[in-house]
Amino acid sequence: MLLTIVELLTWLQPESTGATSGGGAGDAAGPAGCLGGSSQFILLPVMFAVFYFLLIRPQQKKQREADALLKSLKRGDKVRTSSGIRGEIAELTDNDVNLIIADRVKINVLRSHIAGLDAPVAAVESKDKKADDKAKADAKTDEKSDKAKNG
């Protein structure tokens, strides 16, 4: 029995009696805005399910991925720390990682502060080079078309 949100909200709304009481003491049903006891018990699990699927479950998935990354680290990986320092893993222990960040410069960071694997520099440079080559080729074709128009 799946209800849409609109159906659920209209079902949870109190019914109007049609009688207007001028603040009279004859209302035995209680205030018009109160929900019945069973409706409140239905609403609580619905709210919990929404919070679970929108907040809790995605955070757990992200945490599992981060844990898997930290477990899969190995010597020679290029990584980025949570503070933005990039380096190559020289040594690993259960809690610490020694990173080479420059020639003869090693730093020791906590393994939990590794934010992720860093893209290889060669791959980034090759993407930049391809973009530069394309821009140069586009500029040359523009120049040729301008010369052809000007005659």
C-alpha cells in the first residue's frame, strides 16, 4: 500500500465538521489541529525512513569508500592529504604514512588524513597539452578563414 505524499497529507488532515463554534465549550473532539494517536505513530516511521534514505545511508556509503581507499594504499601511490599536500607514499604503517613531497623532503602524516589518490601529473599535463593544441588549431583555421574572406 504505497501512498503518494499528497494522499498521505490529505489523509492526515483533520476533517472539518462544518459547524462553526464561537469558541464554545461544546467541542468534545478536541482541537482541530491535533492528529489522532494512530496517525502520529504512522508519521514517525515515515519520517525516519526519509531521514535514513536521504541522510544516513549516503553518509555510510561515503565512509565505506573512504575506508576502502585507506586500506588499499600502497607504496608509490601519489596521494593528496586533507590539508592539500601532495606527495608519494614512501612508507606505510597502520596509523602513519611517510610522504615524499620534494627531493629529500619527507613528512609523516596520519593515514586517516589522506583525502584521496592524486591524478598522475603526466595525465593532467597531457590533457592540458591536448587543449592547447586544439586551441592553436582553432586559431589557425580562424586565420585562414579571415585571409580567405579578405582576399
